[in-house]
Amino acid sequence: MSTLHNTAEKGDFAKTVLMPGDPLRAKFIAETYLQNAKLVNNVRGIQGYTGEYKGKRVSVMASGMGMPSIGIYSYELYNMYDVDNIIRVGSAGLIDKDLKIRSVVAAMSAYSNSAYGDQYGFRGNLGPCASYDLLSRAVEAAKRLNVTLTVGPTYSSDTFYDERSQLEVLQKLHVLAIEMEAYALYLNAARAGKNALALLTISDNPYTGESCTPQEVRETFTQMMEIALEIA
């Protein structure tokens, strides 16, 4: 039952899918953590794998960058492949200055400048939230793993190079971090009656210019990966 974006057959994906943005991070997670990992999709280089973690069947698939991209892949996973849970494992820039590079954040809710939610017909401002079940289990898993997990609102932007930065406004609203996907993922989950959670690792500081390299983002942000796998 392939789609334009996915050649997997029905049943190839587990009920829970970890979703990094970078296809090479999906490959890293599969090769590092999953046993008997099988490549089930590689259309446009968006790699999807299914294997086992501690005896549980788990999948990992990339989303690409931005809300239009994760919007397509998460919609198809929820509605065409019977996936119940998608856990984004992504990078983010800090907004809250109490955070540091490599801090781990769980997005309780997602603000946005995107029009992605207009398709759902609500005449107002949508503020989608994470699945409480996934979020609460992530908090407990972080405690077991001795990882400091900061929970709060995040901001999903349609623009990476933004000439009208709203960081100061968002900081006053105690928004933790900025990324580009959680808003669309949370809306798709809400519409499908499924579950979503975004776990994020801070990769850059827009106030100082400090940032991690692409390889560091891909291969060293393991704490959020391990939290996600524990709750998969």
C-alpha cells in the first residue's frame, strides 16, 4: 500500500515511530539502538527502519525539515500505516536563556507563525499540545536515566532565516525553544486521534552564535533518543 512518499507495506511500521528530521540521524538510531533493523522506506532518501529495542518493536523514520514535510509523513503514518505514536527527536535553538547547548526539552505545547492549522477550519488560534501519556512517561523515563528534562511550550517557525525575529516576545512568554516541526505534528495527531510528543535537544544559541556541528547533532544527542526509546 505504498504512497507517493513511502514504499513500505502496511504492517511494516511499528505502532510507535521515532521521527528525527535528518535521514542520517534515523540511520544512526537504527544502527545504534535497534536489533534486526530493516529498511522499509527510502523514497527521496527519507529513511525509515523497523527493528526491536529491548524486545519491543519500534520504528524510526526521518521527517525532513519544516512543517510541510513532517506534515506529509506524519499524516501518512497515522492515517495510512496505523501508527499510534510519533515521537519527534529533533534539534532546537534556545529561547529561554536558562537553557544551554545540549539541554533536553519536551514540548508540552507548540506556538507557531504557520498557517498549517487553517486546513482544520477552526476560526481562532490553535495551540496544539503533546500527548499527556507520552509526556508523563517521558518525564519518568528521564528521571530513571538521570537526564534533566525541561518541559514547557515551544515555538515552531516556518522560517529559519527570519528577518522579523520574535525571540524577545517569545522569551517574555516563557517559551523554551524554537524549532520547525512540532506544531504540524501535534495538529495531525489531534486530528487523527493519535499521540505525539516532541523531544528536543538544544543545538544552538541565537543570542551568542554558539552551535553544534551537523555531525554532533546527528550522533551525540543520544539522551533524547534514549528517553524516546524507553517510552516507545
